[in-house]
Amino acid sequence: MSRSYNLRNSMPPTPTIEQTTDQILALASTHFKVARETLSPEDDFFTKLGISSLQVLDLLTRVENHFGIELPDYELQGVSDFRTLAQRIQARL
């Protein structure tokens, strides 16, 4: 007897935009040793975290690894706040 396997049903559900944003904030908080409750979705990560563009690249690499995606450079141009980053990630999930 053959068993059918439905891959779609075995995959975890796509997180909501709020869940994605919260995961990004948690990653940033842990990586840059900042209290999570001090970060909000609207924060500019350069200003709020006091980081350079090189450090943002490190954060983006961690985010991509966490979500198992790759964000092309053209999708990240002009992105400097956590909410917009979460929206770009959602589009790839």
C-alpha cells in the first residue's frame, strides 16, 4: 500500500508580519546586546543601535540565515527600519 505525502501540510505556517518583526527585533537585541523592550518596529536601526553599514550587513546575514532566505541588494536599498525589513522578508517567505 502506497502512502501519499503532502509536503504542504508538513511545512510550518508562514509567520505573521508581527511575528517576523518580533523575531528581527529579538535577533538585533541579542546580537547588539540591547534590551529588546527598547526597540520598536519603526526604529531606524542605524540610529537606534548606533551601528555602521558594515554592522547592518552582519545583522542582515543573521536575519537571512534565521529565516532561510536571501534578500537581494536591490530589495534592501533604502531600508533602515525594522518594519520595512520585516515586510521585505515576508515577501520572500
